[in-house]
Amino acid sequence: MIELLRREPVHRVLSLVLGVVFVFASHDKILDPVAFARIVYYYRLLGPNAEIPPFVANAWAVTLPWIELVAGGLLILGTGRDVWRREAAAVCGALLVIFIAAVGYAMAQGIDLRNCGCFSLDGEGRSAGLMLIAGDLGLLAMAAVLALLPPRPAQGKGGAQSPS
Amino acid sequence: MKPLRIALIVLGGAAAGLAGNAVHPTGLELGRNAFLRQGDEVIPVAEAKVRHERGALFLDARGRMFWEMARIPGSVNLPDEDFDRAFAALEPQLRARFDLVVYCSGYGCEASHKVAERLRDKGIHAAIVEEGFPAWQDAGYPTEQGAPIGFWRRDELGASPAGAPSGNATSSAPAPPA
């Protein structure tokens, strides 16, 4: 199984899928930073509140989508040939861990997130829930394969000694 | 895997984000609360208390259940999520006032801003309590609980009888300080 995941064609497909998801996710947020900032506020993790000024959540709302775009764009390029593919996947993986933690936090706090702010920012967005976490875990698995199990140079099976 | 590349992806993306926002026609003002709309008047809770004592009418933009659990004394429920119905019942009362104050559950709550905006669209101005109901409670100001019977009846009958004796003291004149 692990050997199968270490094949270059598998990595190209995973890279394309993850890259498209991240570029797609960045689109609406880049177009409407104010709407995305409001959704970030709803999580009540980065403020604003009595202690945390609006700058923190605003900075996150403004920079996150572009990080998604850069990482996702590199992954799409990585479909053709490897352009920082592992590093871009690692960034996506780290973001997914943050997303899962944030949604889990909101659910634990009983915050009713009608729109998780994952893709769409209007009322059509997905609500935050277990299905969302499951989807994120799937994406996280893909990112983990890309980042942690780089493909072996094309050669026959059995060469278990190739360096990581 | 090279950590430098990871740092470049993150920092490059962040820099692009800040630059993109700066040139964005409807970009985010980084130091400002994004819930704020043009025309919002936001007042601190101490100012809200002063206006309450002067007899301002308070509007609770939270859902009905929260309003019943605890609210600023004398406040009427005008939830964002059920705005049209609640507004229809309250409109004459709201139009007769010039001193409206709307609140919800604090910093993470957008409902008061949305209600203020909807009222503004109808030509009615309402100030927004900046830190909302939690700050009111934290300051030790009085609150009241429960569903006033008159409110329930009027609401459940649907059509509000014209000239109904405004149900009870709670929903019309500001209640005497509890």
C-alpha cells in the first residue's frame, strides 16, 4: 500500500486534486475580504474581543486566502513536474490542521457556524459540522502523502533502500 | 522537504495578501471591526446605561430564546433572524422613537449590526452597544428574565390588534429601573 502511494502518477493526481481545492477555496475570500473577516469573527478564536484587537482576525482573513492560493497554485504546477510539491503540501496540511481545530473548537463551544467560510462566503456555504471535519481529514491525508511519502525514482519494486 | 521553501510560501502568500488587500477596491481596513457598516453609531456600554436611564428603547437583536433567558430591562426582541415579522409588529413603536439602542451578544455577534443596517434602510436610526449584552452583565447593570405574557400573546395571535394597549409595560415604555 505504502509502495503504491509512493508512485509518481499517484502524487500527480493528489497534487492536482489538492491544488484545485485550495485555489478554489481561496477565490471568494480574495474577492470579498470583508465578508471573510466577518466569518473569521464568528469562530471567536482570534477575536476581536476585549483583549484582542480586530487587527489579528483581519490580518488572518487577508493573508490566509493568498497562502492558500500560492500553495494550491504550486500543487497544480506540481501536476506537471515537481515544483516545491512537498513543501506546498506541507503548508496545506498545516492549514487543514488549523481548520479542523477551529471547527472542532467552534462545535465544542456550541457556536452555530452556518457558514464555515471554507469556500463560499454567502448563505450557500457549508455549515460547520462533523461532515466538514471528515472532508478536511480526507484532504489532510492527501497532503500527508504528498509531503511525507515522496515518490521513489522510477525503478522496479523491491528497492526499499531509497532515501526519503 | 526544505523549511526555507515552506517559509517562502507562507511569507510570500501573506505579503501578497496584504498587498492585494491594499489595492482591493473594497479591501478590509485592518484596524477596524469588519462588522461595522457605514453609518453605524457604536456606543460603549456605559453610554448605553446612561441612555437606558434616560428612557431609550432597547432592541435585542439576539434570538427569542436568548432574549427570554436574560435581557436588558425593558428591551424588546427584534431578532435579525426573524426581522421582518418582528419589525412589522414593532414598527409603529419604533417610528415613534428617536432614541433606539440595539445590542446582541458581544464582539463576535453581528446581529446588532445587521439589525441596525436594516433599520437604517427603513429610515430608522439605532445606536449599537459595542460590547453587547455580556458587557452589560459584566458591569453589573440590571437584567430581567422571562417572557412577558403580553408579548407572548400579541406575538402568537399573529396580527397585532391595532391600538392594543401595548401589552405590558415591558414592551412599551422603558421599564422603571429594576
